[in-house]
Amino acid sequence: MKKKLLIHVAQKERWEVAAVNAINFLKAGQEGDTLRVRLVANADSVTRVCSCEPELFEKLRQVVLDGGEIYLCENAMAKFGVKKEGLADIFKTVPAGIMALVDMQAEGWIYVRP
């Protein structure tokens, strides 16, 4: 069965929970499952990605290594002064996080906000 999980990270304090949820989801698959997970971060959550603690960064890196994707809102990045050039290569961006959330749900992604 194909399962697509969309995790919305709207607060900088929620990154750890989001990362653990993503890792646990990807590990919980049954034989024959195709699991995909995306984290979409907007608002002040984007401020934490440039200087996140090594433990959190390793969790986020593990999400990507396990096949997940992490997207940051470019609008929020501009508002909080987060530069694309300073991002680690595990992060992707979208022009507007809110639009990405709507579009992904329209594509069948199941929305969760930890």
C-alpha cells in the first residue's frame, strides 16, 4: 500500500517531534508498503535550521537518508533572514509553505502537525 505522510513544522520547538515522527513512520512499514514522508516548515521554524544542534541535525539527516524530504518556506526564510546559501543540502525550499501544504494534500498526502 502506498502511504504519503505530510508533517507540518510550524514552530521551531517542534522539529524534534517532527523528525522522530518521520523516522518512526518510515520504519513502521509492512511488507509491500511504499512509504513517503515530507516535512514542510514555515513560520519561525525556519530559523532553527541554520544553527540546529548536532543531535537534531542528525535526526533530520536520517529522515532524508531514509527517503524523506524536508522543505522550507522561502517566504518565511525571507522574513526571518534565513539565506538559501547557508542551508545544508538536506533541505529543499518551496516559494510558499502554505501553498505547498495545500497542494500536497490535494495530491493525497496525509497532513499531520505535531
